[in-house]
Amino acid sequence: MNFFLEVLAGGLLAGVMYALVALGFVLIYKASGVFNFAQGSMVFFAALTFVSLTERGWNFWLALAVTLAAMVVLGMLTERIVLRPLINQPPITLFMATIGLTFVLEGLSQLLFGSQPHGLELGIPDVPIEWLSEKWNVNISQFDLFAAFVAGLLVVVLAVLFQKTRIGRALRAVADDHQAALAVGIPLQHIWTIVWAVAGCVALVAGLMWGVRNGVQYALTFTALKALPVLILGGFESIAGAIIGGLIIGASEKLAEVYIGPMVGGGIESWFAYVVALLFLLVRPEGLFGEKHIDRV
Amino acid sequence: MLYREAGQFKSTYGQDQQIFPIAQDRVAIFALLAFAFVVVPIIGNQYWLAAILTPFLILALAALGLNILTGYAGQLSLGTAAFMAVGAFMAYNAMLRIPHIPIIGAFAIGGLCAAAVGVVFGLPSLRIKGFYLAVATLACQFFVLWAINRIGWLSNYSSSGVISAQEIVILGYPVKHAMGKYLLTLSIVAVMALAAKNLMRSETGRAFMAVRDMDVAAAVVGIPMMRTKLLAFAISSFYCGVAGALYAFCYLGTVEPEAFTLDLSFRVLFMIIIGGVGSILGSFLGAAFITLFPIFLNLASKAIEDAFSVELPHAMVSNLEAIIFGGLIIFFLIVEPNGLARLWQITKEKLRLWPFPH
């Protein structure tokens, strides 16, 4: 039972990490209908920029601020150079453009900072919490809890941003209907810039968390692939869906790895999450919290 | 003046319905085929045939398969490489386990197995659409590669999962040289491309396009949704499976499952986007572009090194290539979202009027 609990908790906390990446996807999809495949490489770019700056002896906060600024500039450039000329194109074209952006970002970050892996320390040790392991014999990493806390904080901040602020209302209006939003005088371009900048900041947070866990290396770009099942499970348009989808995927993946994996020869984590998400989709085609589409002829 | 259909009268339904109704098109396609079958093997050297033209044709076939599914039937798929892998490994197994099977038969079995896998993973398309479906096809990509790695039978229990494609023998003659493999690939690709061109003009093709443009409306006018969508998946996967078998037998020779990763799926997707979604010709143009472009970049970087007599670090060159490649894709999408096939179409329309502007 203890072992089960430990696996479950580990899975849930891993799910939070997936959700961190999925959040970036949701933000951009919500506000512009673009399925941003480049989110994974944005995570990589952010983490690599930050770690390279700190390794050059920069102060933690200074490096953080500079990286944040870089992500904002990146968001602005993306909007100006990639998205604005592609307004009114079908979604698949925009999706392809973001795959192109993935190549550019991966090339750029490795060109600037080199491709060797870096370690990252944020001052929170990745060790089991002592009193938990003593009392209940359950090992839960301190860092995982910290990551979960950060993710929770991020969700609250984003929820407040979307629900309570003027910008948030504009964002929701744009997500609802581009043309209607334009008609009432919401500057579409500014909104997109803001969304991409915010998604860049989310990518930075995700990059830091993943960087501490697995090191800052090229494999970080694959976090996007981990986030996709979370995304379709939770629904593309829902911030809450990203978190809850992440928890479901993380927990079921870890449990399956431990309990089903040995039966079929292991290594199932590469596809199990997708199958779970697929099964959910067969029941609810728009994900758990996605908006229901009504098709009219 | 050169390209004008004025004066070409059609007096039978057969003439009216032929694949290339304009005489100049017919001449051009025969000239192109003659060039590819006769002139290229004579003037092409080993390197060109084996390393550029054969993979170009194979990837064009895969792009054609994806184009049937994505371009004509409107179902976005990211699992192309998985279908290719199924085709490659099942063709290998057919050669291995069925005595005296002709190579074409093995390719067909590879294609049919890929089609079966395609139908299974196409089932979700009945419920889910758009990007949800695209992500669902990723499940296929990862699951198939995992299965090939795990199930020893598929790779004949080789310890590393690597298979060596058997020697190709056609009517008793072994095909060993680049030229023979090129001609075999070319024949299969030419036949299948013509078949696809014809299929897309038939009732099936029109049903695909109706589903693509609006599936609810298509269902309302009586197009069976399940049959059409699954057929699209089956045909598309069949093409990809045959392409995968050719990839293994005529290009790679020694095949590991890692040859069919997500990267390959994306490359094929790029081909149809750059070439033109929903166009047979576009699949070929896109494949040509994506195959030739890295070679061109390589030559360019060498030329720069020679011109300035500097040694560019290898990592820097490959990163620059990635940046240029990605940038170019974005550029293409902005300038011509309908792909190279659209440029060709515009050229033809201009040619019809030439030398008069209107």
C-alpha cells in the first residue's frame, strides 16, 4: 500500500510538471487558435538562456530578469514576423509555421549557447522529505512539492489574469471571436503579442523546473511531446484542464509503468499517456474541459 | 502559343474524361517519364541515383500517401513514419517467411499490413477532429515503434532490432546496382502516382474532398462517413507502407526502427505543405525541395568555407542549417500558403494567355 501511494504521489507530481508545459500550449491556443508546436523549444530556449547566464557568473535574479525579457522579445518577434502575415490562414498552416519556428529556436539556442548539457540548481534539493519517509515510509521529493507549488501559483496568477483584468477580458473576447473582438476595438496584434510573451514566461518556469529535474539539454524539447496527451485529455481551451489532465496522465503513466510495464516488457511510457488520452477522447471528443463544438451545415 | 487548348475538340466521352485532357500535358508527362526512365539512368552517376533520386522518389510516394489523407480527406496525421515502418518490417517478414514470394508481392503485403494498422488508428477519426486527431495519430507513431522494438518476431529476433533487407530478385535477375533499384522504385512510384491521380477524380476522391471541406454536410448528402474516413486511412497507409518497404529495400538496406521516428513524419508533412496540400504534383515538388535543400545548404556552406578559406565548426553549420530551414518554411507559408503546386498552376494559366496579358 505504501508503495502504491508513493508511486501515485510521484506520478501526480510528475503530472504537474507535464501540466506546466501544457499551460503554455493552452494559453496560445485559447487566445489565437494556434496550436503552438514550438512550446517545447521555447522551454528549451528559456532554460538554456537562463543557465548560460548564471554559469557566466550572473546574479540569479538578474539572469531571471534578462531571460524573461528575452522571452518577451521573442514573443513579440514571433507575432510580428510569423503570425501577423499569416492572419486568416487555415489552422494547419499556422501549425506548420510553428514547426518551422521550432527549428529556428532549436538552432538559435544551440548556436548561441552551445549544445552541451548543463546542470541547474535552484537551491531546493531534490531529496525525499525526511519526516514523510520516516513516519509513513513514503518517499516524496522536496523539489517535486516545490514544483507543484509553483504550478499552483502559476495557475492562480493566470486565472486571475484571465478572469479579473482588462487584458484578460480582451484575451477571452479574442478567443471567442476574432472579428467581433476587432469590431469592438480590441487591438488583436497587441493581444497576440501579450499572449506569446506570457507563454514565453510560462515556458521559462517550465524550463527551470524541468532543467533541475533532468538537466538543461536538447531532450528538453521533447517535453512538448509529453505535454500533448495532457493537452488533448484536458481540452485545448482549458487552463484547469491542463492541470487536471496533467495529474491524470502523470498518475496513470507511473502506475502503468510499475504495474503493467513488467507484463509487456517495459518501456511503455513512450505511448501509454497517448492511449489513456485517446480512450478519454472516445468518450469526450473535446477533452475533459474543452469547449463543445456544435457543427452546423 | 505553346500551351493552348484551343482547337482540341473532344468528340467522345472517353476523350473528355481522360486524365490529362490537354494534349500538351500528355506530351509533357510522356516526355517526363521517358526522361526519368531512359535518360536519367544513362547520365546519372551512382551517387545521384542511390543517394538523391531514389530517396526522393520514395519520400514522394510517402508524401503522396499523406496527401491523400491530409490533403484530400482532410484528416491531419503525424504517424506517417509509423506506417512506413510497418510496411518496411512486414515486407521484410514476408520475404523471410513466405518461400518464393516475388518482391512486388512482399511490398504489397507490407502495404496491406500498413493499411490494416492505418484503419485501426483511423478509428478515432470517427469521433475526434482536427488537432485532437493529429495528437491521437502520435499515439500510433510511438506505439508502432515500441512494438517493433519489443516484438522480436518482427525483426527475426535480431538482438538490436536491426534488419537487413533481402536481396531483390526480379524474374530471376538480382537487382544489385543503384540503377536497378532506381528503376524499380521509379516504376512503382509512377504506377501508384497515376493510380492516385485517377482515384482522386473518381467517386471515392470526390467523397474524400467532401469530407475534407465539411464533414457534416457530406454526411447529410449521404456520404458514408465511417467508410470514407477509414478508406482514406487505409489507402494513405497503403501508400506509406509501400514507401516504407521501398525505403528499406531500395535505399537503406539495413534498417533499424529508429529510421522511422517522428522526425521523418514531420519531414513528410513539410513536403506536402511546401509542395501543396491536396495536389499529386505537389507531393513530388515538395519531396524534391525537402530532399535537395539540405544538399544545397551543404554545398553552400562548403563554398563559403572555400571562398573565405575558413573552417566553420560543424555544430555551427548544422545549427545554421536548422535556422535557415525553419525560416524558409515560415517564409514559404507566408509567401505561398498553397505550395509549389499553386505556383505551377499560376505558371500554366499565364502560359495559356502568353504572349497576351489578358
